[in-house]
Amino acid sequence: MNLFYNYSLNFFMALLFQVPIFCIDTHKWREKVHVKMATLNVFSQTWQPCTIISPSVSCYNTNNNYAYAHNNNNNSNDCKFHFFSNSRHFSVLSSLSAPTTSQLTTHFSKSGSGISWLQNSSNAANIEYRKRPLYSTFPTKPAEVASVQDLFEFICSGPLLDKIGVTQEKVADSIDKWLSYGRYICQLFQLNELYLTEPQKARVYHYYIPVFIWCEDQIAQHRSKFNEEDEIPPLVIGFSAPQGCGKTTLVFALDYLFRITGRNSATISIDDFYLTAEGQNKLRVANPGNGLLEYRGNAGSHDLALSIETLNALTKMTSEGIKMKLPRYDKSAFSGRGDRADPSTWTEVEGPLTVVLFEGWMLGFKPLSVEAVKAVDPQLETVNNNLGAYYDAWDKYIKSWIVIKIKNPNCVYKWRLQAEIAMREAGKPGMTDDEVRDFVSRYLPAYDAYLPTLYSEGPNGSDPQRLLTIEIDEGRNPILAG
């Protein structure tokens, strides 16, 4: 009981006395806090349920009584806020009262190798809203977390702190911010912050929060170049990461953190710019026998004019009242061959935007010599020629970069197979093992050709001072670079 007692006291003392949590001496403040807690009677009563409308992936009540919804129809991020009035609400109590076990689906392959954190977005698709009671009650058994001091030490042991320029002193000075961000992420994924597993704790405090803090710093640098009266364009941050490594989930979490902390953001994927089904058919006919261009994916299968139009419009969303719709792609159309989604389903964003989060598996790839690409796969020559036009369509808009690095591109096959097995076991249509192997094989030549240059030189046109490279293991967790 002592661990939970100390941890919860820290939260209440910070709430009641506005003292940074990390600086609180529990014993010194205990008597004073007991008086306050007796007045609130927080230990003796169970709060009445409030009813909210929320999706399967949602957050509990936050300080502003927002519920955040992730609607992943058409394989896109459509994130919305919903406001609910609640006259009897304590945000700290709500954050401590999430279910004692995570409601996130864990994916396991038939071989038994599992993923400890949700990475595939398939289970978030077609989320339906529902009403459900929400209770604020204290756990009745000891919490499986350490003290704030132990959490501080865990944060400081993360592999990304040096990369993002954060020292232990800076963590100590901003520990309340780390705790707030951690609580928001736990709310988003319906995790109980007092009962996080080690992989969940690492994902929150070693990965998502450090990346978010780095993004905040990049935005501050970007905005410092403008005068206060200027209409400041949003910073476009690019995320170049292989398929299946968790970039969509990462961007989803970052988008949520920006919005819940009062900053408008927009998310787009290179998938949103695929050619229409008709355009894809024309590309296939024009390149007979080239398996790399038979289906969507490689350079040449994107509508670059739509990309330029969209990114130009996003960078001009600098004032209130400006609205635009972001294109989305429906991968399920035409028996999985895909087509651009109906414009009526596109996501609407409103200015002023602070940041645009742009993700894709081939962002930042640089064209190579003909000899180099033909040595990997002769079919890659046409793809390489197409790649030359992508800098002006995509990369030149990106001012800050995050590159997620993997040691072996074959991980992509393993991750995709895990996702498809999970979909099949959930009763949803999914590719067979052979279909997965064929699907991934159409991307591997590009990985083999372009990833070495991406990792050694950085993305096309990038500034080394505005680049964060994160190496991950097969479990999709950040590691210290070897």
C-alpha cells in the first residue's frame, strides 16, 4: 500500500498546493494533506458514474472534460474532440482510476511471438461510438508502480534523452509535465498509469513522450524565426519509417498530445496520395511485367499534383476560420486494390495549424545511380526514375525529420504477418502468409536500395540539426544505437 499511497499523495499535494510533484517531501506534507483529504473525503466515497460517448480507443475525462476519438475509417487518422459537461469531476481521481488491465489488443502470431504494444491500426478501424458508465474509484490493492523518484530514474534511463538534448536536470525541472503527458497517453490508450507493464512504461516514457518533447522544441525553433505579428505557417515534420514499425500509432499519439495541449495539428500519410484505381490501372498497363508497379506502393504510384496542392494549402492555414479537407485513401476498395476515398469522407482540419505530421515508408528516399539500383533489382530502374520528382512534391515541405531506423528490412515481413494473423483471428479479412510474402516482396528492393543512404546521409534535403534518428528493435522499441 505504501507505493500507491506515496504516489497518490504526490498527485494530491501537487493539485492542492500547486507544488511540483518531484519536489514534494511526502513525510513533511503528510499531516497537512491529511486535513485536506479529510475535507474532500476522497478515500471514503465512490464517485457516481458519469456517462460519456466514447469509442473503443478513447480517453477518460481530462482537465477540460474532453473525450478524444480515433476514427480510422478508410485507414486514415480522423481524430475528433467531444466535449462533455460533468459537474462532479476530479481530473486526478479520474486519471488514477482506469481499469487495472489494459484494453489494448495485444497481437500474437501462431508461433507465440507476441507484440507487447498495439502497433497495427486495423483494430481501430470502423470504431462505433457507444455509451458507457465511467467510475472514479481508487484501486483497492497496492499499485504496481514505483514512486515518482523511481519513475524519474526510469525516464532518465531512456535511450532518447541524449538525442533530444534533455538532461536529468531538465527532466527533474519538468517532471510534472512528463507525468501529465504520461497520463494523457494512458487515457488515450485506456491504460492505467499505476499498472503499466514494463513494455508499456517504456513505450510511454522512453519513446512517445521524448519524441513529443523533441517536436515541441522543433516547433519553438521554427516559430522563433517569425515576428509576433506574423502569420506563422505550421511546421511540417516528416516521419520516415518502414511499414509495420508503429509510425502510424506514434503519429496518432503525438497528434493527440498536440490537440489536448491546445495546439491544432493535422496528420497526413503518403498513402493518402495514391493514384485513383483508374490511375493505378494505367500505371500497370504502362509498365507490363514490372512487379514493383503492378500494385500501389512504390514511386510512381502517387498523385504528386494532389500532394503539392494539399501541402501548399496546409502551409497556408495560419489563421482562424480557414478550413480544408485532407484527401484519404480507401485500401479496401476494389477487393483490396484500393481507390481514393469519396471526398465526403475526407478529414476536415481548421486553422491556425501549429504542426503538420506527415508520415510514410519512403519519405526522404534519394534517387541513386542506375547501376546501383539495377544491382539490387532491374525492375527498380523505373521506380528510381520516378523518384526524382518526389523531392518537390513531398520532401521540400518538410523542415524537421524523424527517421525510424531498423537493422534488417526483413522485419517488415514479420510485422506485416503478425498484423494479418491478428486480423484473421479477429474474424476480419486478412492476407494469407503467401500473400503477405508477395506483398512485402514488392517493397523490399526499395528498402535494400535506399535505406543505407537514408541512414547515412539523412532524408533528401534535410538539415542534420533538425533530424532525429531513432533505432528500434524487432519489438518496435527504441534502443541505443550500436
